[in-house]
Amino acid sequence: MKFRLGIIALLLALLTACSEPLPEDKLIYAGDWRSQEMALLILADGSVSYKRLKKGVTTSVNGPLQEFKGDSFVVGLGPIKTTFEVSEAPHEVDGTWQMVVDGVRLTKVSQ
């Protein structure tokens, strides 16, 4: 049991250590973004938490943001990574912030 907890603690430390803060020009991505089927939390320190329900299947990804490719971004560790395709970068519409990730329109939850 202690070994298992040690491994978990080590993995969490590695995840935190691998996070790079968001670049200054991408800080607008930071926030809690939601739709009925998706939740995406991006922290300024580069940590990302994603959860999506599609056709009865839940997919989740938690990890450091590795890089931006244009408006899209890559999350993961080493070779284990996921690219989030951003077709509309964060922008304000009638006082609310929105962006489109993997074809889903997300709204930023007020902080």
C-alpha cells in the first residue's frame, strides 16, 4: 500500500513539474470552459483537466499543456499526448467568453 501511494505521489509530482506556464499571448485560454457535454479547465500554470461525454462514453485527460500549435494545443507527457483542435480561439460574444474546441462551443464560467 505504501509503495502504491509513493508511486501516485511521484506521478503527481512529475505532472506538476512538467507544466510550463501559459505563454503571455495565450493567457486568454486560462479558465473553466463548459458545455453540456464537455468541461475543460486550463490553469495559467499550464495544467489542463478535460472531460467529455459523447455517445454514452466519458473521455478524460489530465496533464500539462505541452505546446500551442496555432490556436490548438497539445496536452500530455512525453509520447502520451492529445491535441485539442481549436477552430475558434477565445473571444467575447455579448459579454461572455466562448471558444470552439474539437467542434464543441464552450463558454467560460465566470470566476
